[in-house]
Amino acid sequence: VAADFSGRVQRPQLTGVVRANKLVYENQQYGTRLTNMKVSGRFTNDRLEVETLTANAGDGTVSGSGFVSLSSAEGFPVQLALDLDNAQLATGSDLATAATGQLRVINSLSQPATISGRLSLPETRYQIVYEGSAKVAKLTGIRRKPPTGRQRITGDAQPISGVPQDWRLDIDLVADNKIFVSGMGLNSEWAADLHIGGTTGNPQIEGAVNLIRGDLDFAGRSFELEEGRLRFYGGALTNPTILLVATGEADDVTVNVNVSGTGENPDIAFSSTPSLPQDEIMSRILFGNSIGELSTIQAVQLAASLNSLSSGGGGLNPLGVLQQSSGIDRLRILDSDEETGRGTSLAAGQYISNDVYVEIITDARGHTATQIEISLTKALSVLSEVGSFGGSSANLRYRKDY
């Protein structure tokens, strides 16, 4: 950079040039990485004229040109045109996507700051990651500062305008296929036609995402996705309306899993051919038996599952309540085991460190057992069990996710 500055702060006068090679931009949150970035431009009057801007984005490229003004009196005008060619915009473990198309960035006193354009998505992969329902403790005794901003020094003087913080959005996103969504038993491909409006601080999504093909593994059974659609009506990205229908076989019965409602309040219902009650369908899905053939423990688990589904996940679950109130990492009921002589048991597990998990099992007959799992690496662990039923044992476990 070589430049001379003169004039007033609100209306600067600049002359000079800008040349840069092999710059790197990286966003760790999304895995965005622009490499081999080259910039060529010059300062003229109150603005930086960007003659050329190029960068590699994965296997694709980003290029652009335009100007950025430094004049606060004119509201810091901006006019940039960006062209994306299969540019890899996200490369994270849960989200990876590329984009092709044009974006325009404009700001002036006569036109509010706006980012607009149309992008097609050649391929997008999204991995659903379930993080549980851990609660964040509310901090007490904290005093928060009021929002900071430019203060008016004199009574009548107007504050100096700054660079816009909240930009308007007017972007179309289109994908004919190859939006792959997987995780938590789901393996699917979707197409999308969306419009992003609102602002950068409050984006509003409109449009639809439609299923192409997919399947769902649930309770050890495979269900084919027959129909799927997400509709956005200008709300948040996390709260579309949902229509999802999956079909599979369970104990000689054809079962339909129907998901409707919204992303924040989904409703799950089951139907079957021949027609059966909801509890009977769930019994066959979960245990492969008619409800009349369930054990006592299985019947309790079935009731908890039905209550949870009917109340959107907030139904009666005594074990869940006990686990949350006690702070135990894992709490479960085990069926009796005739081989070892163990009766119906309660198992409580806790991580005592990041790599050591201890679980204690006890039944109504007074028998107890202690299991310890020590993680040597992400894939390899040692398991040891000592108890009054089944004797003692030790083994190695190796597991790998593909």
C-alpha cells in the first residue's frame, strides 16, 4: 500500500495504489478458507477503486471489482460485484457447501446497504448433530454494560454516520439436487428454492426444500422416505413447516411415520396397514411384538415413549426426571438375565473424567456390579466388570464410525 491522505476527515482526498498477493482469509466457524488472494486497486479522491480481486475457494474461485468510499459525509458508499464459481464457502464437519453465481454489495445515502444476488448450490452436505438438552446455568450477580455507540458531544451537532452494521438481504438460493442430509438415522437428498430477505441481523427465509430420495433408520428398522417438504414463510431458518412421510415394515405390518407441524414444535404420528392403534404400532416398531406380549419393563418404556411423542418430547419420563435432578450422566433400566441370575436392574453411570466412565448396576435381589470403561484413544477403550452376578471380566473395544 502506498497512499497520500489530505482534506477533511469527513471528506478525505487520497491518491495511491494497493497491490497484494498470496493473501489468506479464514473463518473457523464455517471452515471458509480463501487462498492465493490477489488484490489490485488505487485510491482516487475519497474512494478505493478495486480493479481486480481474485481468490481460490477450495476447488472453485471468487472474483470481484468495484469501489469502497471513505467519505462519512456521503455515508460510506460501497459498490462491489462478486462472482463465485463453485466456491467452497463452508467445509466444516457438520456443513459443507459450494456456490456459483453473483452477489452485489451496495450502499449509499439514496439506497440502503444491501447484499443481493442469486446463487446455485452445486453440492451441499449437512450432518445432523444431536447435542442433547444440556442446560446452561444462569449467572447471577452480573452487571451488564449498556450498549455502546457514538455519543453526541454537543447538543445540536449531528453524530457522524458510520459504516452500516445491519445490511438488507435479497438473495436467491437454488439447488436442483445434491443437498445431502444425514445423521441420527437419516440419509437423504433434497432440492431447494429459497429466498433470503430481512437483514444480516434478522434474516427472513421464504421458499421450499423438497425431498428427492432418502431413508430413515429408527429403532433398528429401515423406513423409506416417501414424501418430504419443508416450507419457509419468512420466519427463522430453524422453524419451517414440516411434512415428512416414511414407510416401513414392522412385524408383518406396513407402518407409516408422519411428521408434521413446525421445526420448533413438530408432531409425530403413526398409521399402519392393517389399521392399528398408536400404542400397538409403537410396540411393533420398538420391540417387534404385539402390545399383549410385552414384558413389564417394555410396557413402561412404551408408555414413556408414547407420552413423549404426544407432548412434543415433554411427556412423563420418570427416569429422565430422576437423571436430570440427580446430575447422573446415564440412567437406564435393564431386563432380567436368566444366564447370570440378574433380576430387573437399575443402572446409573457417570463420567468421573473425560476418559473414564463408571456404571453401577443393582437389582431388587441385592446383586450389584460395577463396570468401568477407560478410553485409551477415540476408537480404543478398555472395559472391566466386577460383580456378584456373572463374575468378573475385562476386554478391549474398538469402534470406528464410517
